Amino acid sequence: MPAVRLDGKSCAADLEERLKIRISNCKVQPHLAVLIVGDDPASHVYVRNKIRSCERLGIKSTHIEMPADTSQEEVEKAIISLNEDNSLHGILIQSPLPSHMDEESLTDLIDPSKDVDGFHPQNLGRIVQGRLDGMIPCTPAGVMEMLRWAKVDMTGKKAVVIGRSFNVGMPQALLLASKGADATVTIVHSRTVDAQAECLSADIVIAAVGRPEMVKKDWVKPGAIVVDVGINRVDDSSRERGWRLAGDVHPEVAEVASLLSPVPGGVGPMTVAMLMANTVTSAEAQHS
């Protein structure tokens, strides 16, 4: 039997309905500022998607565009100004930034209470402490929301996270192992001796490594739950545009998995939905 589709769009729609109730009960209209530097086409598409989500939910959005040759100092001044704006509850810097900028130092400059991406060291550190009531990185938070929405019991299950990035892989592993989820977690990375064997023993596989269709069906045991975080552009001469989107998981995995998130339409919608949730959480905290 083919895998059941772990539908991020439906999960995101369900979360948005709950967010609308929280927003209606909030003492102030949540307000998100999105700062984009440069003219990367994909980045502008992502920003438009986020602004549309804000409009749909009744979250106020401020869109700040700066040219690609903007200096680091000018962006720093913009962030400081946004930090000081008491009407703002969330600040997001759209990646990637131009190559002359230090993205890490700019992230560190954001007020942690307004860091709706969840990338500030203070917010990442809170996850290590098991304090999950603050700003959590949107993609791993979205994966957890999807698993709970699908009523997946993670307790005692072996979970393998493929990838150890600071913004997805590492926080994902911590969230899976945290109290309430209680999975037993292994992180697979480029130096893992036998990545396939690790994945084959897993009840839950989260692929977040950025390698198109790396996880094949002979990596996954029958009945495992597989979440594909990867979004990769691969050449495809059969498409008019010459490329297609592919995840980190090969479509053939649907033949053995019990649950499988698609690409696109899986984790992507949940990432945006969790950004909205973090913005609402920040507004509630600042005006409680």
C-alpha cells in the first residue's frame, strides 16, 4: 500500500484557523517586518508568500527592500530601528543576503523576542534547555506540528535526522528528543559511517540535507514515517522551464513508508505557518 500523504497544506490551513482565534483575542494587531536586501528572484517570491499569509490572517506586515550594494552598517541601522519600534512584534531578514554581508552578526543583532525565524543564539539555546515556549526555528517547529497533527506517537521511537544545520537539523533533533515528544534521536551527517543503515533502523526519518532524492526506498524500513524537508532545483529537460523541484527523498520511498510528506506541498507551507505563529506568540508575550 502506498504511503499516506502527510499534507502540509491541510495542516497549515488547520493551524491558520487556530491562529485567527488567537489574533482576534490578542490585545494588539500582530505586526511583522520583512527585510530583503538585493534582487534575488526566489527571495522576492518567498517574501510575497509571507506577506500574503499575513494579509490572510490579519497580521500587519511591513516590507523593507534595500539594494544589493547596501552596506552592512546600513542594514544594522535598519535592524536597530526595527528593534526599537514598539509596534513591531516580528523581524525577519530574508536569506540569502549579498555575499559581502555577515548574516550571522545581523541575526545576532535582532531583539530575541522579535526573532521570529528563531535563529538568534538565545532562542536556539532555550531549545537546549527544553524551554519551548519562545521563538523556535520555523521549519523544525513545522515538522513537529505536522507529526502531532497526523497523530504520530513519537514516544520511544527511533528518529533519524539527516543533516546538522543550525537552523533545521540540530534544532529538529532537539525537538524530537524533548519532553513530550520523547523520541530517541540519531543525527546523520557527511561523516556518518553508514547513513543508509542508520536510516533503515529508524521509525521516523527527517531528511534535511539539501541533496536531491538522496533517500531511496532501500534506505527506509517498511512502515516508517518520512518527512522531506529538502527543496532542491534539478535540471529537467521535459519541463518547459527546464527544471523541477525535488526533495531530499526519492518518490519511490512512497512504496515502503506509511506516511510521507511531499515536495512541494509538505513542509514548505508549514514553515510559513509557523512564522505566522511565532509572530502571534511574540505579540501575545509583549502585550500580556
